[in-house]
Amino acid sequence: MNKLWIFGDSYSCDWENTLYPKHTEYAKLYNPEHFKTKVSLELNLQVVNKAISGYCNQSILESIGISINDIDKDDCVVVGWSDITRWRTTSIEKDRWTIVAPNFIKPDFGRKINPLYKYECANRDGKLVGNELNSWIDILKKSLPVNTLYWTPFQQQKNLWELNIEEPPFKLESIKEKTGIDDYHMTSESHIKVGEWMVNRLRKIQIDKSLI
């Protein structure tokens, strides 16, 4: 049985593996769906979800590298790229990656962020980092199966920095909009819509591949 490999951050990780407290609260209250269910059932795939809550794009790329020798040419891969303002450093804890974002330091969400780290986050919001991400994707296209979807839930970044990735052609309803819980991740309903979109995109990729 072919596999569905998922890489990404909290928008892609399994609900039981979320770290943000409000995200976890929503998961416990609503038992939400995940886009992996729709994709795996429609395409008859076994799910291997490697997405980790709070991951930056460097960590996502590394997670792909760790698994790449286990991915078969007929598997499907979904890579959900994160916000480009996230990054990671060994300056906070030696011999351990610490991921920094404008609103948190992972793994310790309660730690105060050094102003210099926030400055780096702000500086990363630009075309230079967008071009870096595009170059990684060009490498991955030579390495991962043809049946790979590169996407992002951070919809404002794709066109702003000309990222060579896809985004759902509809608004992703947030948990806060739907329930009032202070969380901007996707709702269960949005996951279902994203899953349907992914199925259509992966099927089109397979059709295009057969025409080559």
C-alpha cells in the first residue's frame, strides 16, 4: 500500500500532537477532522504524518531529509511550508535547535523573546528568504516523488514574495472566527475543505505525470 507522507508545522500535525494551549483546547472540545483523513481515504494511502507543531521551514526541510530514503516513487507527499519569519538557532541552548517566531520560542512558549530575535524575525519577512525557500523546493522536486504537493496555509505570503508553492483558493476559517477560542489555526471544517482540495490537486498531478 502506498503512503501519504505529511510534513509541516501545527497546521499539518496530528491534533493530539499540538502544543499551543488554545489549539489543544479546541481539539479536546470538538474532536476535529484532519485533512489527512480525506486524502488517505480518497487516494487509498497509508498516512505517515511527520509534521511537528511549531516547526520552522528549516526544521521541515530537515524532517524531509531524515525520511527521504523511506519515501517510494509512487507515494504521495504533502509539504506544508510555515511562515518564513520563523527560524531556528543553537544560541539559546547548545546542541539543541530552538525555534523562534514573532509570537513564541519553541519548545518553551512562556519564555520572553529577546528583542534581537524579534528583529531577525522581522528581517526574514522578505524576498531574500522567499528565494531561499524556492531554491529548496527546486532541490526537492529532484528528490521527492512527482506526486508531491507543496503548499502553505500562510496565504498572504505566497503572492507577496512570489513563493513557488500552492495555497487553497478559498479562505481558511480560523478557530477563533468559528468558536471564539483565541486560536487562528484552521477549523475542522477548513481541514475538510483543504483535504478535498488536496485530493483534486494530487489527482491532477498524477494525470499530468501520465501524459509525460
